[in-house]
Amino acid sequence: MSLLHPDRLFPADPEVRGIARRIFSEICALPILSPHGHTDPRWFADDTPFPDPTALFLLPDHYILRMLYSQGIPMETLRGGANPKKAQEVWRIFAENYYLFRGTPTRLWLDYAFQELFGLQVRLNAETADFYWETISEHLANETFRPRALYERFQLEVIATTDNALDELEAHAAIRNSGWKGRVLPTFRPDAVVDPEFAGFRANLAKLGAMTGEDTTTWKGYLAALVSRRRFFKQEGATATDHGHPTAATTNLSRTEAESLFRRVTRTDEPAPADAELFRAQMLSEMARMSVEDGLVMQLHVGSFRNYNPVLFAKWGRDQGADIPTATNYVQALHPLLARYGNEPDFRLILFTIDESTFSRELAPLAGHYPSVTLGPPWWFLDSPEGMLRFRQHVTETAGFYNTAGFNDDTRAFLSIPGRHDLARRMDAAYLATLVADHRLDEDEALEVARDMTGPLVRRAYKLE
């Protein structure tokens, strides 16, 4: 028995499937570029073994947590897996409920890891739970399953982490000083110091000032401190910033207006919602200006109502799988920013959405016009076979392939990376095969596009050359 069919995700039509096979065969073994994700840089700095299957698969993966929680399994039970004495018990609960993931991309990612990394060929369920636990645990004790060895086994060319603007990046420095040749890059994520509704915002500004020596009680000093932190991240290898805002709103306030707004949002722990949104909008424009100056690529992830479940947030904090997509406007929202910086030759803005109604109406036309705008791949809830296919169908006719940024896995779950890239490459091969079968592309052109989307487009979008 095999968990994975060799023709999975390819078109059912035999002729088109054959084309997809040939395209996929050209890209399946190419190196993986992971330019945006949330893996922990300490894994690569310390290179210590992963403790157990639960810590490896369940605890970092909010796709898994949210599905199990949706079926009434308490978060207290699931998070109890962080206790080594409870870890196998939580694994058994996961195994008993593995059927919940039928038809989801999570099932594809997990089955890929189970089979390709651990040689498992029987389906995970209550009866096989302990067999899985023992097999995976035995492998994790082997040096070939340490983080650096897995990095090399996955043929990773580069992996980027996402790091708080206040992070000292000690793990990244340790990686660099160790002499290991793996390329692990930080990414500047300033949400904690640009979003007045972020928990601890005012304390974060004080820390930002202490770290940089700037007076962050003033608008001028605050901006200077952000420039300083960006410079530090770039010195440590960062090529990009990342911004997780509820909306894509931007604005261009005068200096006097910005100073007044800054005073309003920093004098209270609960600023007016309208002021908080206006401040985030101004800060996106300020970040764009800084990107023009320092060359860091700007990623914008918007449209999520984060921490939607207040009970979970109060008890367990952020990133528990309780974020919900919202409708998002890009055309009017981004116009102030793009009107000022969209034509700058050194500016690069990568846009992500979880509102797929914007693919053909807003995002493709923006990327199809502005040289600074690139479309990120289907993200989060759209990181699925159907989401990827709809993205290509709705975007390609206006933006083409070469205004997109290839694929990134955006994951906290390290072992899902090769499975996610395998899925994305298969869907690209499947889509390109339909264009060849429809005589819209010659097969040699489809092969070239497939190779470009796997490597060169990613390197160009994230300045990884």
C-alpha cells in the first residue's frame, strides 16, 4: 500500500495527464526556495533533535489545531502535548481523528512527510497510531533527522524566517558564526511596533527606543528607530519585510498630521479604532518609502480577522488557528501608496490575499500595470490544489506568469515544506498541461515557464540572486 499516488493532482484526461507528467518531471527535483515562512531559526542554530512526533507535527501547525478544535477537542488537551508525558496521548487523539483531514491539503502535506521522510505506507488511524509514533521517534533519534540535515535533504537553497522587529536575531548570528553553509535569512516583521492595537504596543515602542538610542516618544525619533532596525535586519541578511495588516489601507499624511496622529495613538493603551486604522495606513506608506530607500522587498499580507475567538486568544495567545478571512479592497486602499511609490524602479511590493474575489478584478490588473507590484502565491486558506488552480486561471489572463512570485510555503511546520512545494509544482504542471492541450502554449514553452516559476521568479521577486 502507498499513501501517495504518483499521478495525484494531475488531470484525469490521459493525454493531458501525460503532458503534466512530463512537465513535472522537469521541476520535481529542483532545489526548493522558501522565501517566506515561520520556521524557528533556533532549530538551525542549535541543530538539536526534534523531541517527539507531537512537537514536530501538531504543535506548530495551526491547520491541524483548528480542525481538531472545530470537532470539539479542547485546546487544553491539544496544547497539553507540549508536556513530554502527555505527547503520545495527544498523538493518539490526532491519529484517531486523522479522517477529519480527508480532502484537505493538510492531508496531502502530512501523507507526503509520512511516506517520503519516514517510509510509512499504512494510513494513520487509531490502530496505527503507536506504530507511527515509534517509527517517527526512531527516525528523530537519528542524526540525519536533525534540522540542518533535513535542510540539506529537502534541497533547500534558502529559507527565510519571519522575525519581530524587536528581535536581536541571535539565532541568525549563531547560524552564520557556526560555519554551516545553509542559507537562513531573517525577515523584518514590524507589526508589534506599527499597529497601535497590537498587545503591548506602547511598551514595544519604549523597547524600540532603548534598542536604537532614538527618542520613540516623537514621530521623528520613531521613524529613525524603524530605519535603524531595518538596517540591522538587512545587515543580518534580510531581503524582505512582511506586514500583516487587517486591511490594505494606505494614506499620505502631512508631517503635521502624522505627528498629531502619532501623539493620539501613543498616549493610550486603547486608541480609537479609526485612529489605529489611519496609523496603520500611514505606516504602510512609510514602510514603502523606506523600502525605496533601503531596497528591502515589501510583502503585504492582509484580509485576516486575527484572533477571532476571544476565549482562545485570552488563554493561549496568538496563532491558534482562529484567524478568519475577510473581504478586502486593494484598488482604492493601495492607491495613495502606489501613486507615490508605485513607479519607483527600486520598489518591489508583493501582494497576498485570502479574498480570491480580488484575483481578476483587482490584483491581476495592478500587477499587470505597475512594475513594482508582484503577486504572491495563494496564501493560507487558498494554499490548496483548488485555490492554486483558481489563482492561475483568474490571474494569468491579465498579469501573465511573470508578474507572479512563484511559490512560498508560509509554514511553521518544517517537515511540511517539501510536501507543500511538491503540491504546488504538481498544480503548476497540471495547469500548464491544459494550456498545451488547448494549443495555447507549445510544450517547450510550458517547460520553460514551469522552471521559471520554480526558481528564477522567486529569486527575482525576493532579490535572492
